[in-house]
Amino acid sequence: MNDDITEESLMGCSLASHYKKQRTDEEYFVESKRYRAEVLKIADELKENPLRFTITNVITMDVEITKSDLKTIVGKNTQDNCFNAFKNKLAQDIKGFIEKSTYEGWREVIPGKHPETAYFAYFSRELGGKAYLCIRKIRNTGLFKPYAIIDQNTFDAEIQNLRK
């Protein structure tokens, strides 16, 4: 069996009945750690030279990805090791995530949290279950910075007052 997680192998993380080559929770845990290490190597390359690009997916964004951004994403784990592996694999290509995603909308910042942030925008990918990229617009620079890749339950808890 190929050890790499692919879009096909991720289908059904939470939906085992749709999953052909099901892995154990322990295998997903190991995979999650491996992908985390790969993302951290990518992050080290961004230390002195952040990745910057402009992209349009309903909204036009000047995106900046730093070492800190990637470390934050891979540091936010759920209890679901399959989703964590999925999230860490997706974190390797944030630009590709945005290009292949659906714009879900934006929401204001919760008062008292993230004062540097103007608002959060959400993009989703459907791969047997949904994953959402939460990206924030920084107030003083206008840049968009990736903040988290979250699962459906977390998205549902955060989408009060989501606007298109």
C-alpha cells in the first residue's frame, strides 16, 4: 500500500463505509506526524522569505504565508487523527487549497480576540468530508494570512453571522 495520503485515500476519513483502503487510528496518527514534519521543513524555508501571491476565488487576496502561519496550522489538532493527517497534508499547498476550494464567506472577529485581524474568510474542500481553510485579513497590511484548517464541527461552531 502506498504510504502517501491522496485525495482518494482521504475520502471518507469520517465516513469509513466510503473508504477502500481504511487505515487504523494509529496509522493516521503516524501519518499525521510525518506530514507535520514535512510542513515544518517547508516552513523553515519560509523563515527569511515568506511565500506571497495574489489569488482570486470570489474575493481577490494578497496572501502571505510565513513559517509561523504553517506552524500554527499544523499545531491545531483535533481528536480525529485521520483529519489531522488530512489537514497536515493540505497545509503543504495552501495556494492549491484555495485554487481548488469553494468560497464559503467571511465573518467578523469575535470582540476582544485577534485585534490585528479585520475579518476571517473561509474556503472549503470536499474530500469525502469537508475541510475548511480559515484565512484572516490583517488590518494594518491588508494581507491575507492562513490561520487554520478546520473540520466541519469546528466550522459549524464558528460560522455565526457568516456573510458572502
